[in-house]
Amino acid sequence: MVAHLLRLKLTLLRNGLRRSPWQLVGLAFAGLYALGLIFTLVLALVLLRSADAEIAQTAVVLGGSAAVLGWGIIPVVASATDMTLDPSRFTTFAIPMRQMLAGLALGGLIGIPGLATALVALSTVVTWFRGVLPVLGALLGAALGVMTCIVLSKVVTTATASLAASRRFKDISAIAFMVPLVLLGPIIAGVGQGISNSTAFLPDFAGVLSWTPLGAAWSLGGELHAGQFGPAAVKLLMAVASLAALAWCWKVLLERALVTPPYAGSGKRKGSRLGLLGILPPVPAGAVMARSLTYWVRDPRYSGSLVVIPLLPVVLVFQGAQTGEYSSLAFLAPISAFIIAWSISADVSYDNTAFALHLATGVSGVADRLGRALACLSFALPVVVIFAVGSAAFTGDWSGLPGQLGLGLGILFTCLGLASVVSARYTVAVPLPGDSPFKKPPGNVGQTLAVQFGGMLVLVVLVLPEAALMVAQLVTGNSLFGWLNLAVGTVLGLVLFVLGVRLGGKWLDARGPELLAQVAVNK
């Protein structure tokens, strides 16, 4: 039965690759990335063979503990966890629990994360190739460490199965996953600086971790090399006991999951509440605005872009701290204005077949364009103003505030008008409703790139007056150019906003059925 479960895992992976060539391409890229990472870690462990025993022990224990911790955390925040052997699919099969546990655990090794962890863990044998006992200890520790990682991830995924089945949890976890990606540079730099400043503390920290379930298994080779047979025996018992305790927890959770599979329904339904529809004016543009605002809050494909906005100041401040120059903060408001406003350039594509609601109710194109733009403007405008004022306050350069605000408002209004035209004329391949915002469906990639980059090029041309005034102020230091920029950016931006809404509405009235047919193809 164990061998059958492993064959089933391999068959499901093979069939998935045959069904979707894009999945094969994605696996190839992931494999190349994993190979590079594996090569780097394996090379480091091989080089540690000639290093001091204390350094090798510290590196192996810290790295192994981080691996166990990662296997326990990542399944919680990554909603797209590999579920090819989802236990809930075996509820109708009378598979003995012991065989199912063994099959699912070994099946966790089939895949890029499992194979990568196993290969790197086995490389610790080379690190402790300093005698027979250290080699045997490292080999046993690697086996226990890898199985601890696998079983811990199974415990976490099984315990959170009901939570992960919730649409709200998937949306929140997908958005939360973007935070460390945006802050990856500051995180890596901060961790590297912290390690370099606390090298004397790391051996003691590794020693503490070696007496915990995180690092006990990874410390066996070093303890045997040092001749510490008593501590090695205690840590071996601790590693085995930790793995046994995790396996027992997994067994209990799996038995419960097989009896009561997770339910993805929403439970109670709330009715008779209009929400934003009951607050905004009862006109077509107000209804579209209420619907759009609801999407901005509840749809991760929209709200994902909003998560990036509060992190931009952190990235720019960190960059300025590295160079000692915070001039890049002058572009915080314009960059934020572009990111938020350009998000609605694919509004109709994000609607998918729900766009039929706008056609069936007879909403005019101008009302549709205006409602969507006002929804975006309702929070984009405060963000641009706050970021411009905040940047000036942080740097103490209040003379640059009018220019920053003028460029930011010019980009915001102009971009909203241009996006209203683009989304009424073209559709692009975007994640479907309910999908992860990271998922890229197959589509006309060439047209998507042409529409996006073509629209950005037009935007650059339209905001040239504001950009020229901003450059003039930076070069001359004359604050008059900043006040001119504030006036030009506001007036010219509003004019282009009105023109974009009217032109986009005209095109939407003429091409509404064609747009619906195009987005239906992407379903």
C-alpha cells in the first residue's frame, strides 16, 4: 500500500505536467532555481569539512533548525501547498492508518522541496567525514531531521486543513505572502548584518538549539566528533521522541480529518445588508463605485497591490540608510500613485464573466468608467497626499513638497484617465476570480505586454510637463517650479482624467459585447 501511494503521487505529478505545458515550464524554472540553491548549500557543507569543528557544528545546527522551522511555517502562509495526496480524498478508502502515514510521509519527499532538503541534509555527512562515528551520527541525524521536517509540515497542513479550505484564509495568506517578498532586500541585509555583528554569540545560540527538537538531530555528528557520547545519546533520544510525538499528533489529526473532512462553505449567510450600496448615492456611477470598492477590499487580486504601498516607504528609507541619501523619497508619492491607479487598467479583465452584469443592467460607459475611477481615487488620493507630506517631513525639505505633490497628483489623475481608456479597449490574461494573485493563466502574452508597456509609454508622454517642472526644480533649486508643478499637475491631470473617462465610456458603449466575449475566452 505504501508503494502504491508513492506511485500514485508520481502518476499525479506526471499527468499534471502532461496536461499543462505551462506547469512544466514552471517546474523547470523552479528546478533550476532549486539546483542553484542546492549546489550552493552543498558546496558550503563540503567546504566546512576542513573548517574548525565548532564552526561546522554551529553552521549545521543553525541551518538544520532553520529548515525545520521553515517546514513548519511555510505551509501556514502558502495556500497553494502541494495537495496531490490530500488526506480528505481517502475518506472512502479503508487504508490502514499505519500504511497511510508511511505513504504520505515518504510521498512528501517526492517534489522539489523534499528532494532539496534531503540532498542538503545528506551533505552534512561530508561535513563530518572525520571518523566513522561522526559519519554515522550525521547520517542518522540527517534522516531524523528530514523526516521531522516532513512530518511537521503534515501536522501543520492537517491541523489547518479546515482553515485553509476557507476562501478568506486563502486570500489573506496570499496577500501576507507578498510582504516578505517586497521586504526581501531589507530582511536579507538585516539578517546578514545581525549575523556579522553577533558571530561570538552564534555558537552559544547553536548550542541552545541543539537541546531543542529543532536542532537535536542535526547536532549528532558534531557531538560524536567531540567525543560527547552522553549528550549525543540524550539528543538522539530527544530527536526520536520529537519525531514520534509529531507522528502521533499527525495520526490523531488525520483520523479526525478522515472522519470529518474540512468544509469550505461559508456557513451562515448574511442577508438584507446593502453595505456600500446603501451608503453611496443611488446612481449608476455610485453603484459601480460601491461594487469596485468591495472588490478592492475582498479580492486579493486588487488588495494585493495595496499591501505593497505601505511597504514602499520602508524599502526607500532602507535604501537611503545604506547610501546616506534620502533623495529617492521625493518619488514615493508619484510611484505610489502609478501603482494604485494603473491597477484598474485591467478592471474588465478582472471582472471576467461578471462584466455581463454591467451590460445587462444598461449602465452607461461613462458611469462605469467614473465609478471604477472614483473607487480607486477614494483611497489613492489620501495615500499620495500623506506620502508627499510624510516624505517632506522625514527629510525636512518642505520646499520640495509642492513639486512632489504636483507630480503625484498629475500621475494619479492622468493614470486613472488613461487606465479607463485602456481597460475599455483591451483585455489581458489575468488570474481568474478566486485564484491566487500569483497565478498567471496562459494567454496572449505578447498582447498583454504590448498593452501594458504601450500604456505606460503613453503615460510618460502625458506627464512630461509635470516631470519637466520637477527636474527644473531639482536642478535650479527654485521653489517656483514646484508651485507651478502643483498647479499644472492638478489642472492638467483633472482634464486628462475627464477626457479619459469620457473616451473610455464611449468605447465601452461601442465594444461592451466584444469585451465580454474576450474575457469569457480567458475563463
